[in-house]
Amino acid sequence: MGRRIKEAMPDFLELGEAMKLTREQNRENHRQFINPELVNMMALLNFDKCFVRAEGTSVWDDEGNEYLDFLGGYGALNLGHNHPEIIAAVESVKSPNLLQAALNPLAGALARDLALFMPGKLQYSFFGNSGAEAVEGALKLARAYSGKMKIISCEGAFHGKSFGALSVTGREKYRKPFAPLLSVVEFVPYGDSGALEKSLAKKDVSAFIVEPIQGEGGVIVPPEGYLKKVRDICTEHNALLIVDEIQTGFGRTGKLFACEHEGVVPDIMCISKSFGGGVMPLAAYTAIEKVWKRAYGSMEKATLHTSTFGGNSRAAAAGIATLEIIYREDLSHQAAEKGEYLLERLRQLQQKYPFLQEVRGRGLMIGLEFSQPKQEGLFNKLTGGVVGKLADEYLGAMIAGELLNKHQIITAYTLNNPNVIRLEPPLTVSYEELDKLLVALDEICAKNKGVGDMVISSSKTILASLVKKHNRVNPNVL
């Protein structure tokens, strides 16, 4: 019987084989079984390399080339790649990883530590696996607490792409294909406390959800005092304040949490990304006692919101180790000092080069906005308008492509503002590595005195990719 079952087994790829796939084999798997058009888009700018090793700020491709990671998993790698203490913590777990018929001691310990780590009296936590999950849970908690349906969010916000999280995400491109979403969501301009106050005047709002710094919106820092005003306005109008620290948390902006720059404590906080130390998926929403107990404070309500994998033992172990490392190494202070160093020198580049339109951010969460180039020229015609379209939607990606392909530095554009590339390296990044980035940006900007040069430079990579694709699909042509 065992032999017959083995003989009938499909031709699976074993783990060892999967780790040795060539670049083209990897592309083909993604084309056939994941997202063909994403493969095409990534290949245009050579963003489909095979990386085989990672440590700290560095990753290595299958040809042995070293790259510096200034993308940092969109803020998920505050401790860097493959931190040995996080890996050791995960591997040390011998207790059941999933056992719903018991109270997980590691989840309880993590929740206790997190309450000490959080600002103010944020106390009760629900663990999940992703930032979008944390937002979903926070929205449900706000409604369950208040009995009101309406949620206020901000234009340009990004809170995730699951249904509820997408409903409070402020870019139409991502929302429109899935409409109608949650119907009682209203958007106000980010940084405009007066607009928020008008929206809360009817007192029909359960919660206002806001990022202390808009990440995908283009690393937008609100006016000084904005969060403090928001806190006061929400309290006055009996609406909960949900702060989304998924990208800004765990030391990224120079404080443990970005809301602490203004001494603000929300009613509910959403966290994820670096919470798992860059090794395990881990997320949470954490609430003050009165909110949690009114919503879920009875046996009847205790299981209204659950998750199979949320707070599993290995993820909790990673979280426990992460909090300890961040405190012990004072990574928030490191982010503040290194961020000040990097921002100062980036602003010096901005003074030299009009192509670099704006530098903004806080700590090691920095956005660089570039001037939009003209969409004309030979390369745009040769690519059938592809370059012009990329300049509209993916200027940041083109610059990220230059950094990757010519300087071996990994970055990416922000989802809600494609003219902006984000810099979010591990908080352990060295000053030498920061200087390498600065030299690369100086060289790129120096070559773009007439901003259309950026399009031409990047277009060469695009055109070469298109020619290779054409020859692969049409080998007998020409």
C-alpha cells in the first residue's frame, strides 16, 4: 500500500530543489501559478533577481553579489535579516505550536510584555498574523464598543487590502475594483484636524483611524501638534482613536511608537511588521481596558473574534525576543540619531539637484519625492508608450531600478504616491552603509540635470528586458 501511494505521488519540488531554482525557473513558477503580470512588471526593471542569503542589512544573489537592503520589508526588518536571537528563540520552542484547548503561556507572556512596552494604559491584546488583520480587528472592536457604524479615515491612508482594511484605505485605485466596500466610511484630509472635527460633530462616529506618519501615502509627516489635537477632538466627541503603528512602530521613527513624539495614547493601537523580528508573521491590536471589556467582556462575547494561527507559540517567542532586543539595544535612539544624520545629508543633495524635489520623514522612515519627468522621446516610442506609463505610475520604481541595477541598493516606491521612494533600512544599519546610499543617490541625481534623463537611463533597462522577452516568445522573428 505504501509503495502504491508513493508511486502515485505528483512530481513535487522538494525543499532542497526549491532553494536551488534558477531565476528563469522561479519566474516561470510565478507566471504559471501566482501572478503573471506582476512577473512582467518586476522583470521590466530587473526586480526579479534570486536572492539566496541574507544577514543584517545585506542580501546576496545567486551570483554572489551583495546588496544593501534599504527597503527593509516595508518596515518589517527593524532588526535586520535573520537576526540570530530571533531564529534561536523560534527554534527553542518545544511546546505545542497550536493547541486551542489550552491557554498558550508564550502568548500570555508576550501580551504582558507588550502592555509594558506600549504607551499609557494600552493593556489587552489580540494576536494575528498581518497588519491588515490587526486593522480588521480594531475596526470590529470599535463598532462592538460603541454601537456606532461610521468610521473616519484619511485621504492617502493605507491600512491594508483585506475588505475592512481596504475600506479605510484612501486610494481609489485599490478600492474601485472591489466596490461597494464598507458603506459608512468617510475620508478627511490628512493633517487637517479641523476637517476631522466637522466630521465628528454629528457624534455618529465609532472611531477615527490614522497613521502617525503616512507610509504608503508617500512618507507624509503631519503638522506638529496634529496627533495631539486629534486625540483631544476624539475624546470630546466620544469617538475612539485608532492609531495604526504597523509601519511606524518598534523604534522606526526614533521613539518606540511614533505617537509618543506628541505624548498621545490611542484607545486602540495596531501593530505588525517588525513585531515578529523579521522572522515570523505576527500582529496585534491592543486596547485600553474599558474598550476591551465593553466589547468582549463576557463569556458570550469572548469568542466573537478569533484566529487559528494568531499568537501561536513560535510567533509569540519571536515577539518576546524582539521586544527584549529593541529595549536592550535602544534601537529607537539609534534610529533617531542615524535618521538625523541621513536626513541632513539628503537635504544637502536636495539643494544641489532640482530632480530631488523633497526629502521628508522622521527617524529611519524617509521618503524622497522626485520631479515628474516629461513622457517624450525615442525610448517611449520604441516601447509602445510603456516608458511614459511607467513615468506616470512608477517613477519611484524607475529610480529604485537604478539603485538596484547600478548600485546594488534595494528600495521601492510608496503605493499611494509612485513619485516617492521610501528608505526604511534596518535600525541596525551602519553609518558606512548610509554613506554608500548617499553616494549612489548623488551619482543618480548628477546624471539627471534635465529630468527626462532619468527616463532614458531607466528605459535602457526596460528596452533590454522587452527585447529579451520578445526574442523568448518569438525566437524565429528577426
